[in-house]
Amino acid sequence: MRSFGSGAQSQLYALLDAGRDRFIDLDETDQEEFRTALKRFVSRYGFISQVLPMADTTMEKRYAYGRMLERRLPTEPTGSMDLGDQVQMTHLRVKRTGEHDLSLEEGEGVLRAFREGGPGGYEDLLAPLSELIDRLNERFGADLSEADQVHLEGIGADMAADPEVQQQAAANTEENFGIEFDKRFTDAVAARMGQAEELTIRILDRPEFRSEVIRALMPRVYERARVAFQKSCPIGELLARKEDQHLEFKSTLRWDLKAGEKSRVVESATIKTIAAFLNSEFGGTLVIGVADDGSIVGLEHDYATLRKHGKDDSDLFLLHLNQLVESSAGLAAAANVTTTIHHVDGHDVCRVHVEPSGHPVETDITEVDQRGQFSRGPRFFVRLNNATRAIDDEHERQRFIAQRWGA
């Protein structure tokens, strides 16, 4: 990067200060009009130059000057008091207030998918983009339609499909990811400019409008990209992570390690997790042959229960797993599930990646009650933090479905 000496820098400021002084001499109305026109020129030229080659050097110089001048203009009055540079926290005191019992009481009851007044308990679903459209229309008089909502969803999907974005999402917190997201957002908008030119210009022209769109899209792209990364990343990267809302480990598919025998209940535990990922907004990944702590168990026990002379163990395992998903969740849901065998430390493990379903998925599973009695029937499973739970209450289930897929 080229560096400038103090003489060159002072010359640059002298040129900019001349424009700033002329701006200060204007009345408030003219200042506002000039500032608006300057911002519009800088944002539009910067955007268009990424899409089309610009051969006019005069305009390029004017853009460079305008961008620097915009930074040198007096701060725009906001009517608020900013103490960010004046007040700093230098000390923090922790004070003991007493001892409190935080233990939980055991009991029976229905696990609520939603608290009164909003979602809670189960997967923390993001507000639908339709709410963003309503908010933009109300606040900015934007008159956006369902087509614009689909356009914004497409922008988010394009970003989440970018391998670089996936790597950034996987390696960063949501807050840090937001910094890089802001830089890439303009490129994603530019790529779809021809499909929604009016919406694109709104995003470029109005910083507050742009910020509102980013605030709604960024968390979606972050989660979607992180889960998408799990489908193709090196298996070692998955095993190095801890279980979370979108990643789970299971030691076996059908072998009960404690009882030393195959078990339909163990199989059902796998199907529950897959069904919950199908009902999740972003899907998830299950790795079979790995203990909860990330240690490798392998698929040898499962292979032994499925072995046939002259057949490959891994092929039989995948065939059985895919048939389980299809028979319990249905063919349409099973189409969202991909399975891959990996060889790790002398053992086979299976990566099961689940894309979110476009419809609610009820799953037929085998369970054992407290009396040891087997039962089989359809249930609706969702993710609860790092675990899978069923919503059995019909009213609660319909509320979750409305929040997740719409009415």
C-alpha cells in the first residue's frame, strides 16, 4: 500500500477543506440537499462500477474526491447525545447479595413450544421475512410486495451458498461474521440488480433502509451458511466441534452398547434427530459412530447386524439407514437427507446431512414407556437447544408449524 508524506496529506486536506468551507457557507436547506446528492452519487457510482466497466476517468476522479469530501463534511446533526468517546468503564465490582436455590423440581407436564406472547422453549425461530417487508413498508413507505420478499430470500440464499461465506460463518461468531457480511452484501445485491432494480436502488440510496434489510438477513445467512458448511467440510472439522443446535453425534445406529444387542429404540433415537432437523429452519448434521464427547466409536457393531456374504458393509448400512428414514418420515422428507461414509482413525463413521423440509414432518417411531411397554406411532419432533424433543400438544404443534412454515 502506498503511503503519503505529511506534505501530500496536507495538500489533500487543503483541497477537501475548500469544498467543506463552501458547504459550511450554505444555509441548512442547501446543506441537506447537497449532502443527500453527494451520498447518492457516491453510493450509486460505487455500486455501478462493480457491475459495469467505467472508462470515464473524469467521473472516477470525481467519485474519489466526493467519497473523501463526504468524510470531511461536518457531522450530520442527530439530536442525540453520543458519549461513546467520553465515558469509559474502568472498574467492575461484584457484590454478594446472598445464597439462592436454583435447583429444578421434577414433574410431569407439557413442554410448551411458545410462552405467552411469543415463541420460546424450542428452537428460537427467526421472524419471517414477511414481517420485514411489513416493517419496511410502514417505516419507509416502500410498497414492497411478496415478489420483493422472494428477491431478498434469493439474495440470502446466494450468499449462504458461497463457500467462502460458509467458511467465515463456521469460523466466526455471529457478531464478527456481521462485519464481513456488510462488505459482501453489496456484491450479492449487485448480482441480482436486473431482477429488482427499484428495490436495489432503495438499498443503495437509503442507509437506514439498507441497515434494516441487513439486520433481518444477516442472522439467516449466518445460520444457513454454518449448516451448509457442515455438509461438505472435512469430517475432522465436524468431529473437533461440540454438539449444538445443528450438530449431533450418536454412537451407533441400531446397536445398544449397554445391552449388547440391536434395538429398535436405538434406531428410533436416530430417526428422531433426523426428523427434528427436517423440521428445523436450517436443517442440521448427524454423525453416527461418534460418542457425545466426540470420541470415535465406529460402525462395526452396526455392520455386524446387517452383514451379508459378498456385500459391502457400508453399502448395506446406508441402504438400511435410507430405508428407515423413508419408511418413518416419507419419501418427500427422505429426499432432503444425504448420507456419506468416512474412514477416521481406522473406523467408519456416517455423516447424515439434513436439509430443512418444506413441510411439517411427523415420524413413526418405536418407543418404550416407563413400564417397559413398546409403542409405535407418529410424533412431531423439534430441536430444543442441543437436544431433540416432541411436541405432543396439538395446539402447541400448530403454533410451531405456523411460525415455521406459515399458516
